[in-house]
Amino acid sequence: MLTVAVTGATGAQGGATARALLAAGHQVRALTRRPDSPTADVLHRLGAEVRYADFDNRPSLEAALTGADSLFAVTSPFDTDTATEVRQGKTLVSAAAEVRLGHIVFTSAAHADRGTGIPHYESKYLVEQHLRAVGVPWTVIAPAAFMDNYAGGWALDGLRDGTFAWPMPADRPLTLIPASDIGAFAALVLRRREEFAGRRIDIASDERTPGQMAEILTTAIGRPIAHQEVPLSYVRTRSADLAAMFEYFTTFGLGVDATALRREYPEVGWHSFTDWAVAQEWPALLSRTPPHH
């Protein structure tokens, strides 16, 4: 049985990883700045040990990591900025090296090692490079586009009006993965350290075009959903980072061999976009009053 420290445990990827590890009988140390949050409480009830840790407070990280076997590390720029993400990611990795953890699994982004020019991919790659330099056994898992984003934010706003508003042409394929599959794959990597140490693996569970996604959503939601290509110029007014990402998706694509992953790691139980869409609670999601921006 492993003791795995999980950062971002109250978020999508960390939460999915924590649940997959707990289900497999491992001990989870959920690291969070808000141990008293409702999400942390849910993890506690599932059997996780919730520990206070702040990425900007290295002693708190070292204290929370001491005695763990492994670390699942996730970073995000979206509550702060990419410079903060890089600084916090490096601090986390250095703290794990300081307390001599046996394995760090860092979740990055598919293609982040290819010079994409996407700010929140480049920031993750800087953390990856630091990870390789600190001398702790490491694995990088690099997920494709998150299916979960289609059930929130502007995508959900559009679906309320029968529109799948997405900044890509209808016929351009995109590789996709739900948070649950990221968590299941991360748990597999953590359990099989020797097999995965020193490897960087892009992961996806399906590949679909926006046109196909609109058809799948039509069936799952039970009302007509039409794809509408949002102009990149509009996305740029909201976020230069996301505009760069969609431009990369459209120009180069986000190729990941989902078929090979399914064949090689069937125990992950990969979910197709259809599996994911059918499992969502659409009536509840679509009836929620959208927040005023």
C-alpha cells in the first residue's frame, strides 16, 4: 500500500486521482490551502487524510510531504498567472526532492514539450524541465483537451441556447479525455513506478471533431445542438492564452494515439466522448442560472 500526496485534490484532476487511489486501497494525503472546504470534507469522508499546504509556503509543503511515498503534482495558471504557476510548480517539486519522495507524477499537457507557444503549456514544460533536474524518479502524464470543459463555462452557456460554441472548424479532429480517466491513469502510473519512471506520456481517450461532438451532445442532451465556430479574434479579447491554444489545435492538431493507449492499458477503463456525454446530469447543468460575468 502506498501513501500518495495529491495536490489539487479539491480540483478535477487531483480529485479524480485521489478517488482512484482510494478505490485501489492506497492512502491519500490530500494537500490543500483550504482543509475546511466542502470538497476537502468529501475527500476526508472517502478516507483521505486532508493536510494544509500552500505552494507559496515551502515549509508547509515539506511538512505535508514528509513520510509520503509519492506525489501527484498538478499546477494551474488560471487563478493566478503562468509566472506564478512556474514558481509554485518548481517549489513543489523541490520540496518533494528535499524530503526524498520516491516518485513524482506531474500532470502537464499533451504536446507541451513541442514548443507550442501556448503560455499555459510553456509554463508546464518549464516545471517538467525542473522535475527532470532534481534527481527524483519522475513521470510526466500529459492529458489532451478536457471533456469536462464542455459541461461548464462558455460551452455550457452555448448549450443552453442549442449551440455548441467552440473555436475550431467543424471538421478538425481534437483528442479528448475526461478527468476520471486522467485520475485512473495517474493511479496506474503511481502503482507501477518502475515501469513508468523517466517517461513522458501524452494521454487521450477519444478523438472527435466539433461537428461529431455536436451530434453526440444532441443525443445525450435530447435536443438539437448545432456547432458554431467562435472566431479566434473573439477568444483573443477574452484570453490570449486560450486563443493561442485553439489556434494550435486548429493549425497543428493535438495528436495522441488513443487507440494504442486503450490497447496497452485497458485497466484504465477509458471513456469515449459518448460515454462521458451520456453520463452528465444535463437537466441539472442546463437549468442552473449562469453567473453574471
